[in-house]
Amino acid sequence: MRKKKIWTEEKLNEAKKLLGTLSTSKAGVIMGVSKNAILGALYREKEKNGYVPPLNSPYARIRKYRKGFG
């Protein structure tokens, strides 16, 4: 069973709008989620739209061993 999707397009757009003027922490307080929840949702949206992190990134080492990544 899939989890209910909590990040709708409207919520993502609201988060982007808030981040234009506020810190991630303050935007999280306003939206009732953590700053990491906002950052994760925006990053997943970015990847869904075709972003692939660089293979030499120290934060993406696991991807080097997955099928289809280099």
C-alpha cells in the first residue's frame, strides 16, 4: 500500500514562494513541517524533472554503484 502523497503541487509552490523571502526553518514552521521535509520534497521534485547529481559528489557516493549510474 502506498503512502498518501502529502506534497501536492500547491504545497510545493507555497514552499518555493516562502523560500523566496524566508529561511527553510521559518518556512517549515509556517507550513507545519521540518526544514528537512521541505528540502527533501524540493530535491525529489528536482530529480523528477531530470536533475542528476554529479558522480564525483561526496554526498552521492551510493549512486555510483546503482544500475544506470556511470
